[in-house]
Amino acid sequence: MTTPDVLRLLPWSGPEGKPCYLSTDDSDGHMSRLADSIESIQLGLATQLLDHAHKTLVDTDADPEELRVLAKDLTGALQETLRVATSRGHRLGTAGARRP
């Protein structure tokens, strides 16, 4: 097992929106692969949403409700993307700290 300061922030939240962490030294274990897969899906969906946002914002006939929904979806995607970036940044920092 890893030490508490080397926990992996997972790409989903627990009860009440609290962060979930994984404590493992097996980066190829089932839970690590599941987290990697979900991160990949989240980033892919964010990319698709960004493309949709570009198209919607150039549409001068875009409905205000559609723009509100887009803003809500973009906010959620940004939150997930920041969680992925934070998790990966922590793991990169840990990997760098282990190098001689």
C-alpha cells in the first residue's frame, strides 16, 4: 500500500460530493484501470462538449435556455477536467519525487 500522502484522487465523488481516493501501489490494478478509463471518457466528453459550445456560440439564433444548459454542462465538464488534472498532477509530482 502507498502512504496516505500518495493517494490517487479518483474521477468521481462519494457521498455528499466528497472526493474519493485510491490507495494502491499497483497502477495496473482493476481500480486504477477503471479510474484511467473514466478519466479518458470524461476528457473525451469535454472535448465533444467544447466543440458543441463553439458551434452554439456562433449561432446568433441560439435560445437563451439552450445557452443556460450549455453553461451548466460546460461547468460540469470543467469540474471533471480539473479533477483529472489535479489527480494526474499529484501523481506526476509523486513520480518525480521518487526519482534519484
